[in-house]
Amino acid sequence: MELEARVTAIIARELHLDPKVLKPESTFEELSVDSLAGVAILFALEEEFHVDIPDAVVREAKSLGQVVDLLSRSLEGRGFARPNASAEAEAAAVEE
């Protein structure tokens, strides 16, 4: 099963939703994810993928697609970076 499908299945299970309603652009705000549900999703993702996801990284992920991207980078060995870190780095470089 591909990464996006696995993440979607986990989030759907934790939120008691049909996976078909979740899209990469689905935001956690739209899905009414509260802090308790967020923690449950985090633990489920860490268990499924055998990774430790930093809380700061998770708090900045705003959509299912961002979570998939974060996990993809980590599983490829690039580690976790904040979802908007590359955009912030580019902006800082332009300012210099």
C-alpha cells in the first residue's frame, strides 16, 4: 500500500471517517481535528511507520498532504523538517 493510502487510512480510522472523503488538500481544521484527535493520529502514525515525529513538526502540518510529505522525507532518510521550512529558508536567502 502506498504511503498516502496508509496515512489516509490511519487518519480516517482515528477520525471515524470514510477514507474516500479525505484528500491530500484536506486540512485538519476542515476535519475538526482537536488536540486529542491530533495526538491519537500522531501516535498511530509513529506506530505504523516506526518513527518519532517531533511535536513541533506535527503542529505545523496543516493538511493530510503535508503529513504525507513529512513522512516521505523522513522515511527516505532526510529526517523531519517543518512543513514550511524550505519556503522560510528561501525567503531568508532573498532577504540577505
